[in-house]
Amino acid sequence: MRILAMDTSNQSMSVAVTENGVTLAEQLTNVKRNHSIQLMPTVERVIKDAGLTIDDIDRVVVAKGPGSYTGVRIAVTVAKTLAWTKSIELVGVSSLKVLAGNTPQDDNLLIVPIMDARRGNIYTGLYQFVNGTLEQLETDQHISAELWANRLSARKETIMIVGVDAVKHQEVFEEKLQDKVRILPTFQQLPRASVLAWIGAQAVPEEIHPFVPEYTKLTEAEEKWKEANPDDKGGSLVEKY
């Protein structure tokens, strides 16, 4: 299976093409740029570097959030457009799970990916490798770093923190978890599209049109809508519009 994978859920942008689990081409940048301008040229370049065309791609895999609301939407929109126009399978993967996939495949580790959500809050989840398969132990969530660290302190296992934003909350986790906490080296903290492709290869394809980002936390527009319409039960504002 030939997979095109893309992640623009935060400042970094990563695009990769894999074939049957082998990475053919990959590009990763971690500078502040406009993903809406950079993504499609990068997709074209990576596919070309892999010696393929878009018509050779069997599946497109995209990081579906959480993360930057705008960043997540950019990759999801491109992925849905390619999947629909080229009749390619579409798979969405949690942006946090992509980070978790950077860690060593050690069944004794609990993996905690972190993205900063400001004001002491984070996007996070709990994952673990079980016989080489990355499994989700708790639902991805938006929570204060201190509360999450307190909950994790009840665990006996070693906990691996991953994500470029981990350093912003390192003091909190070290205070609560003490010698149980580990943090990956800097070069392993960035999400990689090759990891995204590996995870996405094991997933079931999604229906294209209903597929939407998973922000974990309501967007500002949705929060304002709910404040103005407290009795509305019609579902996601993203789905409405």
C-alpha cells in the first residue's frame, strides 16, 4: 500500500510517502510558516521525490487534531479534497497518537503526549505499546497540566512524556511524578509523517464527507454559539457549517 501522510496540526509540518511500511520520501520543517501556502507544494515535492504521482497513492492519512485549529483544518481539507477527487482512501489519526508513536516500543512504559493549550492547560492522552501495537488507554483530552500530573501520579509504571511543549510543563510533571517521569530527547519530540503513515496503515478508512477534525476542545466560535444558544442540541458547529 502506498500512503501519503501529512501533519500540520502545530508549528511543524511533516509530509511523507511510504510503501508497504517503507518510507520513500519525507519532509519535516519546524519553522513558523504559513501551512496553507506550503502544504500543497510540499506534498507535490515529496510525491515526486518518491518517484510517484498522486495517481499512485492508495491512501491518504492525516493528523486530525487536537492542535492549532487553523493548522488542523489545513491538512484535513487537503486530505479530504485529494481523497474525494482521486478516489483515495482517507484515514484520520489523533495528532497526539502520532507523537506517542515516536517513543520506544517498550511495553513497560506509559506514554503521555503533550501539546500546550495555554493558561496551564494541555492537550494530552495516555498510550502504551502492547506487543508492537500502539494502544490508547485513555481518551485524548483538554485538561490542566497539574490535574493530569496528579492523576498520573497514582500509576506505578514509568511515564514517558513526549512533545515539543513538554518542557513548558516539565516542572509540574517532575514535581508530581518524581523519578517515574522520563522525557524524550529533543530530536524525538517532533511529529513525523512517517510515523503517522505507519499508524494510519493499520486503521480502517473513514467516510470522506462526514470526516471532520477532532479538536478535543470547542473552538472559540463553538463556545460563543453555545453561550448564545444554550438550548440548541443540533451537534457540532463544524458539521453545521
